[in-house]
Amino acid sequence: MRGNVFLRYVLPPLIALPIGFLLLYPQLIRCMRISQSAAFRSLSHTQGVYVSRKTTPKQEIVLRQHVLTARDRIRRFWSGQKGKAILIYCPSQSDYEQYCIGGEGAGCSLGLPWGDSYLVLGPDGNNTDVIAHELCHDELFARLGWWRVKRQIPQWFNEGLALMVDYRFSSPSVWEHPDSIQTEDPLFERQAPVYRNPVMIKLKDLETTRDFFGGGSEHVMRAYQTAAEEVARWLSLVEQPGVPALANAILAGKPFSKAYQELERTHRNNQKRQSSKP
């Protein structure tokens, strides 16, 4: 009897949901079949990267260096790298729209519930900061899992964390000594953060993807500003080891908000003890 109930009422939705999800987003199907696409090929000497056959030799050289530099940045930020996302480089906007849902921005992340992850780079995505930004999203998914990130991690933290390795919008000194930065990247610049205006949106109003990206362009920019300021504030207190420590605490079963606040509180208490010493 139980077997019949499972076959009639449980198994069909389990089969239909992922199929429907893929049909709704054909970009995901294209990403999953990237290794079989005649329009793309793997980037030589760089594992897990596919480039359009329209890519020029110069673009390939630059992309290879940017991927290596971005991956190294992620390893420093997370104390290692567990993410294994496939990178797909589309130097033309038409190709980018075929692989990135929405086709906007310089890059986008596509994660699947069963663990596969794809980072699609558009015409403006051949950039260390863009790649590091997307790899940071992938690292969070790799460490916590798709379901846990979607259900427990607020979007403002997901985006704000990625901005900490995206030096177009943040200073590397927030989490590492500037002398340790690999300055051979030709696009690297020691820029001051661009999020200088007061925070305009409450964090509780940026919990979901719809909250974060659901408004117009001005709302999204303010959302990024809010996320960057909050995560930079937190990271300046807990420092780089706080990033993997937070992920480990959540993986062990602690709610995000509790783990986030406890790390900050512990660091503040340590600072007080240090300052009270004669």
C-alpha cells in the first residue's frame, strides 16, 4: 500500500519538478550540454572553462590569467576552494543571452539543486573582479548546498560577500593586507568603495532574490550598496577567518543570524579583553 502511494503521489512530482524547471529555463540545458556544443571548446591549460569559438587568441590569454588570479583570490578569502563551477565565456552578447538567464550584467551564476553550477561570462566578463564575484557565489553554494543557501542565507549576505572579492566595489584592505594582493593583474586598481551614501534599505527588506532584484535599477544599486556596507562592516570585525567559520557553523546546524551575530560578538569581546590588559 505504501509503495502504491509513493508511486502515485510522490514519485511523479519528484520527476516533474526538475524537468519543468529545466524546460522553464532553457539556458540551463545549454549550460549542461556545453561540452557537447559545436560552438564552444574547452580553454587550453585551464580546467573547467569553455570559450566560444568566436573568442580571439588575445581574449583567451587574458581570460586564462583572470581566471587564475580570481581563483587564487577565492582561495585566500575562503581559506581554500571547494567550488567546481564550469565557466562559460561568451564574447558576444547574442551568445551570452543564450546561456545567461536575462542576459544582463557582465556575468551570472546558475546553480542547480543537485549540485552542478555554471558561471557565464558575457562580453564585459573577461575581468578578474567579475570572475571572482561569481566564483564567490559558487563557493557559498559548494560549501552549504543549494537548498540551504536558498532557504537560510539572505540575499543581501550572498551579494555582499561576493562584493568583498570584487574590487570594483570594495577595498581589499577590508579583509587582507594590501601587500598580499597580486598586482600583476593589469585591471587591478586600488579603488575606494563606491558605496559612500548612507544605507537606504533595511536588511530585512533584502532577504530574498525578489526583494533584492525586484525593483528598478536605482533600487538594485541601493541594495548592492546596503549589502556591501553591512558585510564590509562585519568582515572588518571578524576578519577573513570569519568567512569559513560562518559557513562551518551553518553547516553544523546553526541558523545564519545566530552564527553571524555570535562571530561578531566573540570578536568584540576579544577586542575588549585585549584593550583592558595593562
